[in-house]
Amino acid sequence: MKEIPSLETFSKDTTLLVGTDHTGDIQQYFKTAKQLPGCMIMLCTQGNCHLTIHLREYNLKANSVAVIFPEIICKIEQASDDCQFIYAVFSKELVNHADVFTHTIAYTPYIFEQPVIDLRPEVSEILQDYLKVLIKAQNVTRTIIDWAQASLSFTQIILGLRKTIIPQVETNSRYSRNHEIVRELLRMAVQNYRNERNVSFYADKLHLSPQHLSTTVKKVTGKTLTEIISTLVIHDAQAKLRSSEMTIQEIAYSLNFPDISFFGKYFKRYTGMSPKQFRNSN
């Protein structure tokens, strides 16, 4: 495992990063919408915060854990002064690996639907103790956490949460076939929004008519499919404008816009300012 000092430098080459946040680093990191190149398990140990995960709003308080999958957009809207976390970030390659995927696939759809889970204090304490062990292992001079151990740790955490995850979703009276459709749509949108922004593309993938898909999405989320995709695109663009050295032209091409002019008009339509104005603000 490569030694990484902070979330800011977490990259796809990292297998696992664990740590505690007592100084507001996580709040600062997620001050703007961000996508980590990995899966983040973030346990709130005290205080509370209001955050948005994949277009939906959640409250995270002491003994609540958030599981944020790779490429999911997260933003902390506000947090109490005493808000603190202990966290682990596992690489995208690790969580998508066939062996890990096989052991966790039965539970990850539930987490995707409900990424913030309120734990009983005794369960929260066990998870906190487990993460502390990983922190100690990470901090030794010669790290003892290799790929196999990191994948086992991720699997153990997900399996450890399963009894808490499933009842919350299964007892939710609003959960229905329509929610299943929207969940699958969101999963596909996260994977494809950079290249596909047409309703017909997603409707074909889900074997639905564009009208049926659009009606279902609007009913469940209160948003149109176009609004959902544009939010993903804009958040991605904003994150790159604020936290990368990419030129505006490079950002436009990375999001599959034909040229910088088209990207600029699209960005201004949803934000009220040009990409350059946004980058220079704050």
C-alpha cells in the first residue's frame, strides 16, 4: 500500500487510506462537490453534518456511517463545529475486483439506495475500533496492509453492516419497482454521463420507453432525467475547475463537449457564470 498523507492526494494507485478527522479536513475537502477515485466509508464520531450524496440530501450524526461508492458525487453543505470522523477509502479497483464484488454484491445495491446508515452505539463502537486497528497498521514503518488484506477489510466492513443495511431498506414503504428503476438509472448515469446525455440511451439500456423512464424518474426524484444528468456534468466540471490544473478546454473534452464554446454555454445555462468566472470565484 502506498503511503498517502491526506485525502487530497488519494489516487487510483492507492489501495487503502484510513484516518481520523479532528481538524475539519473532510469538511474542507467536500466543501465543493467531489468524486473520490475510491469507496469511502465515513463514520461520524461526534457532532453532525448535512451532506448531499448523489443528488440526495442526508443528515450524518454521531454513530452514523456514510458509504460513498467510487464516482459518486458528495458535498458537505454544512457541519457543526464539533463534527469529527474516522474514515477508510478503498480503491475503485479493489471494490470492483471480481472476488470482492462476488462477496458484497448482495448488499451494495441496498447501500447505493441508502448510503447513510444509523448504527446502534455498540455497532458504531465496533466499526470505530476496527478502523483504528487499520490506522495503526497503516502508520507502522513497514505497512502490513497489502491488497489481500485491504480487500478482506472492505468485505468484512460491508458484511458487518449487512444486518443494519437490509432492514432499513426493506421496511421503507416507499421502496418499489420504480425505485429499483431509478437506482439502476443512477448507477448507469454515473458511469456514462460524460459521454451519454440522451434519454433514449438510458431507456434502451433499461428496456423501457423514454416516456416511461422520464415519468418514473420525475415521480421518484422530483427531477427530470435531463436535470439529473446535467447535475452530474456540472458537479464534475466544478470539481475540475476548482481542484485541478486542467485547462477549460481539457475539461470540456473530458466531458465530451465538441468544443470550449459549447461547454461554456452549457455551464453558464446551469450556473449563471462562465467556467472561467467560476474558476476565478473564491
